[in-house]
Amino acid sequence: PIRKGKTSARIELKIGGKDGVRYIVERTFTETDSYIKVTDPDGSSLRKPQTVLDNLMGSIGFDPLEL
């Protein structure tokens, strides 16, 4: 996802609902690696960001093959 001529890229996703933003997910890509950061709306970083996202997907996701 890094544009030609650039050395890094950043994607930001705000996850929430009618009551507002619950999480802000930031994924940063470099030429050699990628990093993920999950914060709450106040800007406090959450520990184990991938675990937070896995748990969130488990609560809203589904397996289409089970249909």
C-alpha cells in the first residue's frame, strides 16, 4: 500500500456506532515492516492491539460458510 516514491504509508480507521467512536485503528507500513496501534477516543493506546481487533471481529463477524 506504499505509493511509488514514498517510504511509508498510514491507514486510519475509526470504529464505532451511533454512540460515537469506540476505537481508532492505525496501521503504518514501512518498506520492511508494518505496525498496528489501537487507541480509544481519548488517545490512550490499548495493549495487545491485534488481540483487541480479534475479539472485536469475533463479536461482530461471522463465518459465511456456516450459512
